[in-house]
Amino acid sequence: MGEIRVRLFRGMFTALAAQALLIVAVAGGLLLWNVYSTSERVLRDRDAAQLDAFAALVSEAAAAGKPYDRIVADLDRRDPHLLGGRVAIVGAGDRLLGGPAAGPVLLERPVVVDGRTVATARVVRPPQLSDRDRALLRDHYIGIGAILTGILALLLQPLRTDRNGASHLAGDDRRRAARADCLTRRTP
């Protein structure tokens, strides 16, 4: 009888442990997806704000007669981490006026001089994570891992306790059977 309980418990333990792992895996996947998509949105919003400021700067510099390739070179020196090396200025007919060779347009803003659009500032390369961005993401991922490990431990704790209890019950059944066996041998 005790052996049946132990086998039954092992089957239940395996099923419940698998459910706990599934819960943690799904929750972890959703949390990681959320962190990833949020960081993508933050980078896109940061690029949009930076590109707005850059387009305004280009407009002022173009009105002053500064060449577009020089404007982009100044940006690359001044701001190598955010937009540097990723912004192209394109004129009529998609003619490259400054910056890296045009790639897929991720964002664009008009360059306006005296009320008319003279060029377009385009982000043509995806953003690169800065050391600060990487540290922030690392901290998020470590936090998520710690939380999920804690949740898994909490979900498995009752199962571990029950497993010990089931082994104890199996031992009680064995002891009872041994006592009953002793009693039957003593009686003639």
C-alpha cells in the first residue's frame, strides 16, 4: 500500500512541478518580452526627440549656408552615441547630401528653411545600446530572473513538503506491516 502512495505521489509531483515550471516560463517570457518591447519603444522615442532637435539644427545651419556634409560630420563628433553615424540628410529625388549611405528609413523629419522643405533628415541605421542602456537591461533581466526563481521556489515548496510527508507515510505503512507480521508470528 505504501509503495502505491509513493508512486502516486511521484506522478503527482512530476505533474505539479511541470505546471509550476510552465507558469514560471510563461510569466518569464511575458516579462522579458515586455522589457524588450519597452526598451525598443524608449530607444525609438529617444531617436525621435533627438532627430527633431537635429532637424532644427540642420535648418538653422542650412539657412546660414553651411554644407550638409559638414553638419553631419559635426553631429558625428558631438553625438557619437545617440544619432552619430546613423543620420543621413537627403535632398530632392533621394539624393544623399550628407551622412551614411541611405538604408531603410527608420525615422525622418523635414529640414525647413524660410518656410519650405529643402531636405530631409533620416535615421537610416538602428540605434546601438549605450553602456547605460546595457546596464539597465542587465539589471532588469537579473531582477526578473530573481523574481521568477523565487516564484518557482514558492510554487515547489508545498510539493517538497508533501514529498517528504509521502515518504514518511510510506515508512509508517512499512512499520505497521512489520508490526502486524510480528503479531501474527507470535500467536501460535
